[in-house]
Amino acid sequence: MKYPFPKNTLYVPLILLFLIWATFGLQYLGLGKFNCYGVVPRHWIGLRGVVFAPLFHSGWQHILNNSIPLAVLSFFAVLFYQRLAYYVIIFGWILSGILVWFFGNLFPAGSLGCHIGASGVVYLLASFIFFGGIFKNSRNLIAVSLIVVFLYGGMVWGVIPEDLMPWLYQNSSGPISWESHLSGALVGLFFALLTRNHNLEIEKNAVQRNDEPDAREKWLWEKYKETLSDEERTALEEKYNELPKKEDEDPTNWYSTHTGKK
């Protein structure tokens, strides 16, 4: 069966998954066993973690928890933003790491940490997709934003410091880098604001060409409507003039109440 979306929507998630799983394999061979390749806040050696931290994970549960949302969110990002998503991932990866290097482990004072894991990139993409849909006021992007909230709405608790709400982290197998989560979310919000007019120009050109939504947009829109109740679905279809025509209103019907009179 032919892949229904642009091929880069498949390539980017696979590349990201390959990078973190290949690094995870090298960890089992001893890479990073005696050295931290994560972000160590305010220490020069920790600057290498700005690049390498998202590739390293503490164990199977850690990498599995990050793999699925990383693949799903990078798919959506590339699907709607195409090449712009590359810049968001690359520069967001770096910028969120820099924020962790500056502001990580501020409390308690003097504490030292090695921040690893792709969760910062996950929060970056979730925040960028969610706020991007809201800022652009696009029907399709809002649908994606709501899907992100439905799938990953619980992620919002991950930006709260562990010391403030320790019960949120009681099921965790190890320390959670809430600083990486918060940094990724803030950077995603920043890029959503920075690019808020990007897709509006594309949609404007599409309207001028009288283009219809392509197959990927229609498919995603229908999937979103399937999550709604019958009343919500009907109201949404009525709002966007998607309700099917009644038989007596069909102009192609040979039997109609609108036939001419003698």
C-alpha cells in the first residue's frame, strides 16, 4: 500500500528513534558508564550535554516512555510544518539544553545533576504543535492540538518541580528532570509565537488557488471527528458546512419539490 503522507513524515521520526536507540545500544557496551554525557548545569563539562543529552537514557522504561511520543509528535510536526519542523527540532534541541545548563538544579542550591533523555524534545514538540494550532487559528492545526492534549495532556504535570509535588513522581524509577520538561515547553511556545504567521500565508495562497484540503488533512479531520459525540460532531459539521444534503435539496434529483409550475 502506498504511504499516504509525504515521506519525510516517516523519515524524521525514524531518524530520531534510530539516534536514541543506537546510543542506548552503545550505553550497554559501556558508553557513558563512568562519564556523564548529559547536561551538568553551570559546569563546562556539562555543555556537551546540550547536544548529547537527549540521546542518552537511564534504562528501558526511560527510553520506551520517550520513544512513542517522540515518534508521534515529530510525525505531526513534519506533517504540517514540513521543513520548518527541521529547524524547530534542531534549534529547539540546542536552546532547551542551554536553558537547562543555565537554570537546572538551582534548588536546592549547590546540588549537582546530570540531565539526560529525549523528554525535553518531546515537550518541545508537544508545546510547539499545541500552541501553534491555537495561534494560527487553523481548523486542521487546532484538531491536531486537541489530539495532542487528548494523548499527552498529562505531560503538563512534568514541568512542576519534584520538591513542590513529590507525589507526582512517586512511581518514577529515578530522578525526573522537570527542568528539561519546562525548558522544552517554553522553547516550543517561543517557536510557536515566532512562526505564528508561517502557515497563514500558505493557507492564504491555497484559498487564492481554490485548492481543496489534501488527503492527509481530510484523513486527520475525520479521525478527530470520530472522537466527538454525535451532538458535537453535528455542530462541528454544521459550523463548517459539512452536513450532507437532504434528498429533496439535491439539485440533481429528478423528483424535487422545486419543479416548475404551469
